Amino acid sequence: MAEGKNTMTVRLSCRMRAMGGATLLALLALPALAAEEEIVRLATTTSTYNSGLLDELLPEFEADHPYRVQVIAVGTGKALRMGRDGDADLVMTHAPAAEQAFVDAGHGIEPKGVMYNDFVIVGPEDDPAAIQGLVGVTEAFARIADSGALFISRGDDSGTHKKELALWETTGVEPGFDGYRSVGQGMGKTLQMANELEGYTLTDRGTWLAMQDKLDLSLLMQGDERLFNPYQVILVNPERYDDLNAEGARALAEWLVSEEGQQAIDAFRLNGERLFHASAGERVSPKQAVSGNNP
């Protein structure tokens, strides 16, 4: 019996060698690939991560769906590049012009508005540029540049950075003035650096509300409709890449804009304050979005 068993082992070993290393590796990888098919890769902004929103939403989605969401929190520019390169199954970002270009180029499909908040300017409590109380963001930016105060820019091609650059262009001020510091960091790190250096920065309201208790900065300027900050979810085009989890990506996108997902977004609070406003299927005007932000 032992001899027969040994003979069978030798035959199996010879047969496996004959199959070749590549085939063996493919067979061994099958369980891992099957497991990976249940992962949905979401490339999204640091603001949705730093604010704690995704920690609240995703467990609700995962409880009712056979998928686990892998969050890749980066700036909007990098998130869209990951989608373009097939390194994510869907993206959730907040830079409308860049998102439209992403879809127009065929990298993304089925864009859906999910939610919005707004941008605000925060800075030192003593406000050396005297921007507190201003209602125009261009005047606020001009005063910061003229005052010699520090302005800390994310400098990371994120949605916030894109918005900031557009605002400087509107102001007629070239970024790079003496007090301008481009740090190449996410929103949380940028706020920490502004705090340490006693400078101003542009931030989304959600991240600010999540971090304000840890900072000595003050919210100094808000309410200009140009500070409107909408978020979209976009599927990466499955015709571009064969290994996307298109089914899982669509399930997550549809859940985010469903009644359940939208209620979860609206219910998310931090210290009693609302960080994001659900907006699926709505046409929200920028003026409406930046007024009365935390009912």
C-alpha cells in the first residue's frame, strides 16, 4: 500500500512538473483571485476619509452586500489617474471640470452626483490679513497675498488644490508670492501645517469640522457661492480593463445614491454638525449650497 502511495506521489509530481511553472502558478492563484473579486477598490478624496464619513457609510453597505470596499484616499487628481490606469473600480471626487474630462476621454462612465458641502478659509485667530467678515473670496485671497501672511497650499493636484488655483486666477494673483507655501499634502496634514505655521489655508468644511477641536485656527471666511464643493461617484469604464470589479463598483455607486445611502450621508454628524449634504437627483445651486450650511 505504501509503495502504491509513493508511486502515485511520483506520478503526480512528474505530471505537475510537466504542466509547467506558469500553469501551476495560475492554478495556485485561483482561490486568491476569487477572493479578490469581492473587493471593490474606491479611489476617493482625503476629505471623505479625514472627515470620518466613509467609516460611517461603508460598514452599512458591506453589511448588505457581498463586497468589501478597499478605500484609497488620495487627492482628486491622483484618484482620477488611478481610474484612468485601471487601478480603481470607481472614483468619488470633487473637481467637476476634471471629472468631465475623465468621462469625455472614455475613462469613466455613469457619473452621479452624491453630495456636497463647501470650502472655507481658515487661519490664525488674530487674522493678520483681516479677512474675517468678508463675503467675497477673491478679496479675501487678495488681502492674504498683500498682507505678507502665510498661505499653506495643498499643492497636490487634489480637488481642493484645483479650486484654490482657480480662485487665485480669479483674484489675479500668481501663486508663489512670498507667503505662499505649497506642501504637497492631504487636507489633514495641510491643516496641521497651517496651524503650526500660523498661516491661512483653503479647506473643505467636512475636514475642518472633523479637525477643528485639535487646531488653534479659526474659520474666517465662508459663504461665497464660488466655494461650492460637489462630489460625484464615477464608474471606471469596464471596457478599458478586464480585471475591474464592475459589478461591485456599480453596486456601491447605486447604494450611495439610493434612499438608504443618502439618508446615511445626511445623518452623519460630528459634534452635532452636519458635514455633507446628500444631493442625488437634485440640482443644487452654488448659492443654495453655501448658505445655511449646517441645519
